[in-house]
Amino acid sequence: MTTSRSITVRTQPLRQKMPKTSSLVLLTATGNMPGETTRCVLYLESLKMASIVFERDVRVIDTVNEDRNGWGATIVDAMSTMKIMDLDNLFDEAVNFSSKIDFNRSKTSDKVSLFETTIRYLGGLISAYELGGKKDQALIDRSRELGDKLSHAWVGLNDFPYNNLDFTTDKPVKETSGIAVAGTLVLEWSKLADYTGNKTYRQLAEKAMRRIGTNNSPLPGLPAQGIDPSTGQPDGDYITWGGGSDSYFEYLIKYGRLTNNASPEWTSRWLTAVDSSIRYLAQTAVNTSIPDLLYLGDYTGGRVRHISSHLACFHGGNWIMGGRLTGNDTIVQYGLRLTDACWNSYEKTETGIGPEVFAYIGPDGDWTGGEAPSAADLLFYKKNGFYVYDGYAYYDLRPEVLESNFYAWRATGDTKYFNRAVAGLESIKKYCRPGVAVDGIWDVRQKNSSYINHAESFFFAEVMKYIYLTFDEPNKFSLDKYVFNTEAHPFEAPSPLESYQPTHREEVGGYLPSIPWTSKVPQVSSAPGGKKLSDVIKQGLGL
């Protein structure tokens, strides 16, 4: 048994009633905190690792393979983490570099991704501007130039943008896209509008996000992943909280928080998506020795796919945050269960790190849409509660499991979440560090796995930040004052409202291909906090 899987603490019982405040700072008394010496050692350990890695890798142009247009994604993406860690010399160096980037052309042959460029570059620049005291105007100038180039993703009066652009011709590649592209712009582009005085940025992002919610959807409040920007219509019926859809759901509640519910539609749509997910997608794994593993399956063709992913594991933290903001303990408890199940995908591997995609056996069988699990898969599943989906055993330095763990720690103060961050840090140090750099691994089930030879910039933006903030004093960086974009770049937020429960619920249209829809989605907020999870699941399966 490795160090990364040996630290376990019995969970504390959850509060049955939510406090009146929407605060996400640590709730428990300081007596429940890990010892000061322990915290200090871990704090310094994470800082030391980050400093070494930054010194080695922030000078890498994009990633190991330079696939972010040659503008310096690693540097820009790491700036907010540097500032939070008080690495001021490195931060100043990165700001100086970033303020001189020429975004008028790509330095590589690949197209420019609206999605990736927004969350990494635009988000990184604007966050660094705020964290640096709003004195480096060049960061906003570069952001404006980048926003102007990216705005060519909208053609004519289209509500939806295309994702890939040619910066030489300012023409987009006309192809189908996804709701994560259209729905993961509004935080960054709204901030850009604020600092430039140009409302067009906000209007473009809002109209794309709003159109997603007003289109018909396969399940109420859960739009299909694919969209056709040329028609504004959905493409297919695939529903997932994983990649391609994930950050659309994430930004609904976060934009509601950033704007303090100036328009209730965003929070309302998020609540409806959560309600519908509990009713139709939430499943508990069966035929395994690990009890009560809750996951959100994918959906297509009238069936739930019993599959999850590292990318989808942001949902636990998102539900914890949204449940706290709306004063809804039921959602918080679901979020904590989702977080626990995702951590199980870490705890039960040889490296203490979770795979890219993993699967379950649900109440209606083992359907994933792919090959049936092998005998070895079933043996692993029975013992560990999940099996690795074929070909997806790798770890690409993703943050989502540690991200949700961070929100769980801040919301509950339960030391098991602190200990999990310790375990995650130890596993990364042990298995993902070839020398002084960091690298992904091909197979989390093998202690001697080969390296991927690819280090995405989000490791510096997200993984190191979430680990560090878990060890840091909660009041030093309060979630009441900031909203993180999907790349973990913090944006300043107004003082929080007492509750983000909307005054009314949006009517989100939709049709059910296999089940006639005759009534509104039941609001989670009206469900008793003590209702058994198994009863809710049975209700959904019995429809």
C-alpha cells in the first residue's frame, strides 16, 4: 500500500440545515483543523514543488509539444497560481512576458481554439490584472486584442460561435461544436467588457449561453452536447457532465454568483439541470464491495451510459458550491457523494491517481456504449467499485478530482478531504515527476508506468493551486470574494447575497424520446434533506 492511499479519516456527519450565509469559507472550528506543524510542512512542501516546477517549466512556450499557438500558455496559465503562492518575482516576470504577446497571429500551424484560448489566455490575463492590483494596463490591452480576434468566431447573426479559427484570415472553421464552447465564455468575456467598456463582448457570450438554454433538450434542463452554429440547433441527443458539456453547467451557477443574480435565468437553469440530473442520470453502482458509489451517467438514445470521467469529476465541487449558494443542503450532500466516488477512482489504483475514463455497473446492467467489460475488468470492479474504460488508463495531470476535494474541504472542514489532498500531492510527486519537471503517465494502474511526455498548462493553473489552497489558511483566499473560471483563474466577485435561490424558476423546454413528459421537474429544494438517496434513485428509475 503506497503512502498516497494510506491516510484515511472517518467522515464527520453533515449538518442537516444550511447556515443562512452563502459563505464558502471553512465552517468548522480551528480545533478540527490539522495541527499547525502539519499544515506548515505541507504548505511549504507544495510551495517548494511549485517553485521548482515553475522555475523549470514556466519558460516552456506552451506545453511540451507546443500546441497552444506558441503564445506561452504555461506562463500565462501559471500567473494566478504564482500570485496566490506569493511567488512575486516569478509573477512579475510572467506579467512582463505576457504584456508583450502578439496575438495577431498563431506561431504554430494549428488553428486557434475559442474555448481553450478564452479559458487559458484571456482568463489568465484578466485574473493576473486583478490579482496584481489592476496596475498593468498592458494585460487588458492584450486581452482586448485577443477578444477582438476571437470575436470572428461568430458569423453574421449566429447565436453560437464556431470553435476553431484561422488567425491569418480571421475566418472560422465551419463545423459542429459543443455547448462547452458556447457556454464557457461568459465569465471571461463579461470581465473583458467591464475593463474595456465594450459591452459587445458580454452580449456575444450571453447570447450563446442563453440560446443553449432555450433550445429543446433531450431531458429537461440538460441540453445535448453537440450544436450546429450555422443553424443554432442541437446536434444529436448526447448528454454528459463530462468533456464537451462540462463547463456550460459549471458557468451557469458561477455566472449567477459573479453577477449576483442580476438575471435569475442562470441560477435557475443550473438548478433545473441539477434536478433533472438527480432524477435521470444519478446512479449507484451495484455488484461491488464498495457501498454507495454515486455517479452521473451519460445519456443517449433513451438510455443511461454507466460511465464517468476525470473531466466530469468537477461536478461534485460545482454542486457543493451551488448548493451552498442557494441554501440547498440536498444538493450539497449529492455533491459530497459525487466527490467521494471520484476520489475512489484515485484511492483504488496502484499509483493513487485516477484514470481518464472509468465505468460502473448500474442497476440496469453494464452498458457503456462500448465493449462489455472483460473478466479482468469485472474482477477489478467487484473489488474496487469501478473499472478503467478500455484505452483510458492514463492521467494527463488533470485537476477535477482535487478541485472538488478542495470545495468539499472548504464547505465541511472534514479532515478526510485535507488528507486526500496530502495523498494527491504525494502521488504526483512520486509518479509524475521525471526529474524536476512534471509529466502525465500512461497507466495509473502501474507503478512503473511510462510517461506521456506532455504537460498541459492546466497543471500549473489548477492542480497546484487547488492543492496549495487546501493547505493554506481559508480566510487568506476566501471564496466569498472570488469566482474561479474553469481554468481556476480567480475573478473578483461582489459581496455575496444571502441566498442565490431565484425568485422564480425558468421554464426549460425539452422532450423525452423514451418517456412522455407531463409535469415540471421536481425542485430539489422542496425535497427533505433527510430523504434517503436510494429512494431518490428509485424514483428516477421507476419513471
